[in-house]
Amino acid sequence: MLAVWIDHARRLGAEALAFLLAADCPGCDSPGSLLCPDCADALIARPVRRTTPGGVQVWAAHEFDSVVARCIRRVKEDGQTLLVPPLGAALRAALPQELDGALFVPVPTSRAAFRRRGYRVPEVLLRAAGRSPCRMLASTGARTDQRSLGRAARARNVRGSMRVRHPLLGPAGAGAVVIVDDVVTTGATIDEAARVLRQAGHRVLGAVALAATPSRSEHGVNG
Ligand SMILES: [Zn+2]
């Protein structure tokens, strides 16, 4: 345990140093600051709600605008975990009281993504938001990269991509759960998570995310 912690601290130190040396704002690339005042301000939660095609209520800290999108990408692709605390604070501010007492279940991270990053993005965000993740969902590995896929193809691609690891985990066996993801786009991942959790007997109260793209229905046919 100690060895793991030391390794983590060392990695964080190297990362902090690299971050300071780079010294550009991860939100807008303006030089000379870790997170410029404008971008720090842009990360303050502006909670939005939407509903997935499958009817799951999503509470998100932000619409998927450029500063938030760039910061999440830095965490996901560039390993800039120093951005996790401000992002986690935004997520925390977006958690509604009605979800208190539920188990927070992150969508699973694929083995490949975990190997590449060394951490699970929904989990680190949730921890930074002051909640403990309940790792109840596991990836089955039956899923390909879906960034280039459209809405219908994503829904097909995600089907069967996860399973419930401990069907009876929870204070009183199956219970109320909240799905956690970093970004919600089409909602296909959330809907699949909800499907397998319900199949295992859980009550899905909704989902929380750092950012969500607006629903088409909320923003007209062109949005
Ligand atoms: Zn900036």
C-alpha cells in the first residue's frame, strides 16, 4: 500500500513539474498560468439537466462547452490530473440532494483505457466530488472505440459492453443507484448501464456527469 502511495506521489510530483514548466492554461492555451482566471471561472458549475433516449435523468455540472471539454480532454488524453480537483468541485456542486444515500456507480473503464491512463476518469472525478465510487459495473471488453460513431451505431456498439459485477452489493442488497460518467453525449452508455443495473434488480435514480451535450429536444432540431 505504501509503495503504491509513494509511486503515486512521485508520479504526481513529476506531473506537477511538467505542468508548471509547460505553464499554459489548459482551457485556452494562454501562457503563464495553470488555469487562467477566465477559465477557472468557466469551470464553476452551471448545472444542466437532460434526459437520455432511454428516459434516464442526467444531472450534469456543465454543458459540454469548449473550456470544460478541453480540460476533460487534458485529463483523459494528457494525464493532467491536476485538473481533477476543480473539475470534481464542479461535479460536487451539481449533485442534487435527492441522490444522497444512493450508491454512485461509475460506468466501467475499458482495460485498454485504464492501462493507458493508470486511472479511471469517472472514478477520480467522483472522488474529487467527495463521493465514494461503488465499482459495480465491469467492462465485458465487447466494445470498440465509439468516438466516430453516430447515435444509432453507438447504441448498438454499447449493447452488451458491461455487466453487473456484484448483483447484491449495497447496504441492503439491491438498492438505489446513480450512474456516474465524465461526459454524456448520446446517452447510449448511460442507457446501457441503466439496463444492466435494472436487470440486476437495482433502482436507477438517474445519472450524474461533469458535462453533457444538450438534448436535441431541448435545443430544437438543429441543436
Ligand atoms: Zn484559460
